[in-house]
Amino acid sequence: MTQRTTFISLFVIGLLVGVAGILGVQWLSSEEAATPVPDEEPSLSASYQSGPFQLGVEIDPKTPRVGENDLTLVLLDDSGEPVSGASIKAVAEMPAMGAMPAMQAPADMQEVEPGLYQGTFEPSMDGSWPLTLQISKEGVGSSRANFDLAVGRKGLQPAGGVTALKRQQAGAMDKNSDGELPYRSGPYRLGVSIDPTTPRVGENILSVALRNADGAPLDNADIKAVAEMPAMGAMPAMQAPADMQAIEPGLYRGTFEPSMDGSWPLTLKIEAPGMPARQISFDLAVGREGLQLASGASRTDGGSMAEEAPPGTVTLDNRRRQLIGVETAEAQTLAMTRTIRAEGRIAYDDTQLADVSLKFDAWVGELYADYVGVYVEKGEPLFTVYGPALLAAQQEYLQLKRRSGASQTLVTAARKRLALWDMTDAEITTLEKRGEPLDYVTMHAPISGTVVAKNVVEGTAHKAGMTLLRIADLSQVWVEADIYESELPLVTEGMPVTVTLPYLPGEQFEGQVDYIYPYLDDVSRTGRVRLSVANAEGRLKPNMYAEVKLKADLGKRVAVPEEAVIIAGELRVVFEDLGEGRLAPRKVQTGQRAGGYIEILEGIEAGDRVVTSGNFLIASESRLKGGMEQW
């Protein structure tokens, strides 16, 4: 042994003795030193799969703050072994907004033990700071993982590049971290489990928990479950159906019996009363643990969104979504009401019109209703007339009355003639008492109303049948409105109507549809409808123009905001948010529009989430990705 080696050995021994002495003094002077302090470092497990890596991510504090935050990352390979020596770039970045440039908060990740990396990042202000992890390891591979992170909001949410690792306990119903059922398919929420968790040849138990979008258990659902081994060569396909029975509200159970080892994809067809049918597929194999969602549904916990994506699907991380202003909304079943606007014209109510004419040739004596617009009450004198025929009829009636042997039938007929020529009972009684004919007989108003037409002056002669006056009752008027051909099927008799006039601001008149005319105007392609509106105060005057609003009740229909629908020639397209950053184009058939919403007849269901803002930029990328001929 050299002199240098001997010196180093003595130094190390002395150092150890000194440290032991110090620790001994501390132990003797401390009453609590006998109990070791537990390790309070966070213990992370792998929660996500990202490319060839399994990883777990944690931030401290759990609610990020302005200033220093700790980021901890556990990195494992596919076999669950720690990955050492990986290159990790971690950056939280606030996207550019207006004139303000993007800001970055990088974290210098250092390996503190095999597979465990730590670093700090320092956001400079409140707001959204999406976190991006770029991970690479020679011989293993590389991946990019994105998480949604915001200062002042608790936790991390996976945004893209990762899928959740789910391990189901034997016999347990699959649920997410919030205790909710993990799958969403249109308006349905469901959980699926098998017992044993590793399917076997022979009997296996399949359980399905089923709820609606509000979380209420669904009873009386029809669930058809079939595990089917596809045909292989000369061997035909084989099926293992499960007879699903309700065992309690919202919980269904059945058994299926695969007959051999291999892949047996499981298909569920679900339909509940008043709800649309949905089909969901799972990847299942005898001898392999668990179920894997294949298509027809998406996860509700931010995990793997396994719904099959059609061609043209675009994947955007949280940063890009924020940059282009992507917003989404849920397709809903709404009670839709369509407001139809039309121009109208006020007209006389034809059922409230009366013409005054003579039934004999005569001359007009005194005229009482002497101008257009005068209001008259029913029975009020209008004018007097002299007519030779009427004078002769009076004389005949008086002679018959005086003759003692006159037939009563002739007397009655003579009196009736005077009544038919518009003499009142009071005038006939006066004639009988007077005993002489009246030269001028008064004509009376047949209805109460306003004189709207006048074709007579004092002293003029008129033939029988000529209209002398027209009287209109304006306490109720008609409004005739022209409705566009496309909106005419929504109009029904009895529909409530609101009428407003531009020169009477703030006032409106209520009415209803009385009649729909059975023809169209061949030039304007409009149909005419007639409305009845009360007009007790006379504010509505014939030939005025009016604005008409009709409210058509369309009932409950599946609808999305109008801005969600892209018009591409004869096609209508929306982008459905499948989760995990994926936006898929869906061809839809649209119906009525009302209140900023448009009805969806086919293509998506209530509960599906669609893009309402930024969809034109997404459409451009989708066309390039899916092929210009696609849509």
C-alpha cells in the first residue's frame, strides 16, 4: 500500500467516526430521533401511455401558481422498467394573443434516480399554459405528450399524444377517477366489465351499467351483446351471444361462452325507450386480460378516445386549438320555435261589411250619412227616399186594411212587401195610424260601423239594385300576409300572430291565423295567409302596411348552433370533437333553423360535441388530409 493510499483511508475513517459522533450526540439530545422521518416524496405510478413510454406526471403545488412550480415525471418502458438517461424537453407555453407574443416557461428536467425526473417551471402570469413534453431515448424511441395546464386551475388534463392506462380489478365495474361511468356514446353513459377479467373458454359474465346523460339509471333498455370470432379461411365465423337481463335499475348482466382461444371482438347494440340506437365495439380475446374500446364510444375521463375516426380527422393539441380559437358545443334535443316574419296589409273583414241599396227605383230626399267616414249605429237613419212603387204599395196595404171583407192572406202579403222594401215595423204602425201613405220613407243602417263608400247625394234618382253606401265594422280587421314558399308548410290555422306597425313603435296587436289561401303567387313565389286581429280602438286602418310575426312550434329536435355547420355545395358538414385533440368531419342532413340553431336530421346524435368556432381553418386541413374529393 502506498503512502497516498494510506492517507486517504485514514481520512475517510476519521470522517466516518466524526459523523457518527455528531449523529450520536443528536440522538442523545432528541426525544423524537428514535422514530425515523417517513419519506414524503411523491410516489408516482405510470398513468399514461405515450408512444413507447409509460409515464406519470405530477406538479407541486397541484394548483399551478405564478412563479416557481415543481414538475415530476416517472418514465417507464413498455415492460414497466425505469428508463434512465432519457432526453426530456418540458415547456409550458402561453400562446400569442393579439399583439402579445407567446411566452414560454421551460423546465430543466434532471434525473434524480432511475426513471424519475424533476425540474421547475415559472409561469409569469395567470392564464392557460399548455405543457408539452418531448421525450426520446436511444434504442427505445421518442414521443410527444401534451397536457392542458392553467395557472390558478387545479391539476393537469391530457390533451394529446397520450392515452390513459386502465387496469380493471376482478369483478369491478370500470369507472373513472370521479366515480362516473367511463364511456360516452351519444346520449348514453356506460361501464362494461367481464368476470373473470381474463376471458376464458366457456362461461364468462358480462356486466353493463347504463345511464342517461344526466346520470340517471336507464331501465327497460334493449341490449344485444355478441362476441364473434371472425371467419378464418374455411372456418366460418363463430358467435358467443350474451342474453342480457336487467338485475337492478341501470345494471344488466349476461353470460357468453367462447368455444376456443383467440380473438372474440365484442359488439353491444343498445337502445332505450325514446333514445336513439347506438353500437359500440370492444377488442376482446380469450386468454388476454381486459377489454379495449374499439369504436362507437369515447372515454369520459380524458383517457383514450377510441371512437373510430373517419378520413379527414384532424388532431390538434391544446396550444393549436387556443391559437385558432376552437370552441365546441354539445348537440342538444331542444324545443325549437321558428319565428316567421312577413309583410302584411290591413284589410276590411269581409264578414263585417254591409252594402245599402234600394229594391225599387227611387229619388233620394234628405241625406243623413252625408260623408265617408261617418260612424252610424245599427238602425240609425241614413237617408229618405221617394218611390212610386213604394207609394203604391203603401196605398194597397191601407185599402186592404180598410176593406172589411179583405182576405187576411192578402193583408199579410201586402205588409210583408213593405217590410221587404226596408220599412220598419214602427214605420208600418205609423202608416196604419196615419191612414195615408208616406211620401218619403227613411232607410236605416243594417249594421253598426263606418261609412267607407258613398255613391249618393240629395235629390238624385237611383235604379233598384244600385249600391248607395258601404258600411264596415272596423272593430275587427283582417291582415293579409305573404309567406315565402319554403316557410308556408310551417303555418297552420289557429297559430298565434303578433302584428306591429312601424309608425306605432312599442305597440303590438295579437291575433291568429284564420285562413291559408290555396294558391301561390307565380311571380313572388309566396302564399297568402289571412289573420284576424281585434281593433276595438280603431288604431288599425285598412290599407296600412304591417309587420307580421308568426311563431311555429317545431317540437323537440336534435340541433346544433348554426355556426357549427359548414356548407360545402350540396353537403352539410360538422366537426365532431372525439377527444384527445381529434376533430372528425361528419356529413349531416339539416332541417329547420330557429333561434340560432339548426336541426340535425342525420349524422350526429344528441350529446355529441361539435366545433362551433375555428371550423373553417380545420376544414382546410381536413380536406388536405382526407383528399379534396372527399367533400
